[in-house]
Amino acid sequence: MFCFECDHIPDKYPEILRIALENGTLIEPRGSKCFEISPMCITAFSPRKRLFGTPGRNENPIFPYVEGLWTLKGDDTPDMPSHYVRQTLCYVNQKTGRFDGAYGPRMRPVGRIDQFDAVYRRLLSDRESRRAVMTIFDPRLDNNENSLDIPCTISMQFLIRNDFLNMITYMRSNDLFRGFIYDTVEFQWFQEILAGWLGVEVGKYTHLVGSAHVYLNDKARIEDVVSRARSSTDSFSLYKAYEPQDARLPKTDFDRELQQLFAIEESSRYDMLCKEKEEIEGSFQSRFYRNLALAIAGYNAHNLGHGELSAELFSLIDNELGSLMRQKYQNLADADLPIAPVPRRVPTRWH
């Protein structure tokens, strides 16, 4: 078994990729060659430090949050995720126009059991319950050999211990280069959301994978990431400059912020952003969600050719997400910015 412990997963990421290349077994499921380490378990003690920004990886910084919003909406249509990562369209069922394995209808189905709410109520009634589990894989649906979209995530378990909410995710399969950097961000955000609903602190996050792998086709890019990490005199981490912001809110407050995010995401995606930046800033009681709304609106403004508006929105983001958005879409390091400088590090009690 390949086991890792770390303060935060992004800091361990280049080492995990290196071990997958150097120690992985070459397998060829469905004709695609990959290097597999199995099983793999990683535990992070600071789940708020979840964004990557790994040199050489070039990810879409907001996609894990957009995908999380899509899940929280209970949606399975491709409009929202494919707008941010077009390759997701490859997995749509051409007959239905939907994703067979979308997590939203399984976790927050309309008219059926909302698994977020079920976990919340379970832990409210029994704080040390071992039954607070969300199940995603469904054997009635997911043994279809013809489907292009079978969920990789099997289950998520939540445990309150000593007033900290711990989370354990089990995945049958995880692409360490492509999916891992989005899955772990999204799932740790879910952990923090539920911690807010329950009024407890964020505990440790454990990510357990049956088949953790990297594809042979990605080998050159992975070697570049590993090489950059090796050649650096100091390991890269966003969190040397930023302390993560608290995303916890009571459930009623969170639901209100969530509806605001849904509205801003949709209006900005369709170039109908009627809220000026001042109104976006004034719509949220949480700095975390204010920053997320600015990032989503700024991303869409950038893609629609509204360069000045995009730059202005990005400049207002005062957390690590803003740093990633500015670097990726404006080629700006925070040291180059006239406003929104790197916030001073402050003590945190969330380790």
C-alpha cells in the first residue's frame, strides 16, 4: 500500500506523481496504458489548503469549485461543466444528452434523499455516528459496459471526533495527473461546507484510491512537473503566501450564498452579468464566497473578451484563488499588482 501523510495535498503532489512513474505497475485497461499504484492513501491535516497551482500543471483553478456547484445543484446536464472544461463533453451520453454518472442527481436528487442533508441530520442527532455516509456508485446503474461515464468515487464518510469533522473518501479509480487535482479540492470543500453546517472545526481529510494511476500519454508532462519540483531549491506552495479563508457557514446562510453563486455563475456564463463588481462584493457575507463569485465572473468576462472587467474583478480577489487566476489569465504575479497585494500571514487554529 502506498501511504502518504501531509499538511496539505498540493505540497505532496510532485512526490506522488514521481512515485507513480517510478514504482507504478504498467497496466492496460480498455487498451489505455497507465502506471498504477494500488492501493493509495493520502491524509491531509489542513484540508483548507487545497488549491494546487503546481508549476507545469496549468490547471483551471476554478473548475473544482464550478464542478462542486454543479453537484450541489443536483444537475446532470453538460452546459455548466463543459463551459469551463470542454473535454467533459466526451463523456456525455449521446442519446440522453446528459452524464450517466453525474454526482449531483445521486447526492442531491430532486424529490428523493438529499445525501448532504441526510449526513447533516445524522450527525446533528448523533455527533459520533459512524453512519454518516454518502454513496455515489450505484450497482443498478454502473455496471453498464457501454456507458462513457461511470463514477470513480464510491463513497464519502464523515466523522465528528473531538469537535473536528474528518472525512474519508474512497475512489475505485483516480487519474493522478488529470482528475486528482480537481477531485481532492472539490471533496475537501464539501468537508468544510458540512463542518460549517454542523458548527465544528475542519479535521483531517483522507483520500483512499483502489487504482491511482497516470497515463503513459501524459508521461512527458508529468516528468516536467516532477523535474521542476526537483530542481527548485524550495518546494512550491501557494500557502507560503496565503492563509486559507474560512468557507464555513451555518446551513441557512450557506444556502443563501449558494443561490447567489448560482445566479452569478449563470449570468456571467451567458454574458448577462448585470451585477457590477460593487454589488458582487456586497452580496456575500463570507469573504470566501465573495472571492469565488469574483473569480467565476472574472473568468467568464475574460473568455468573452471583456479584458478590463476581468482584470478588475481578479484584482479584487484577496486569497490564493485570485493569485492563480491572475497568473493564468493575465500572466501576472502578485508582486506585479498595484492593488490586492499578498495578504499578511496570520495565525490559524485549523491545523
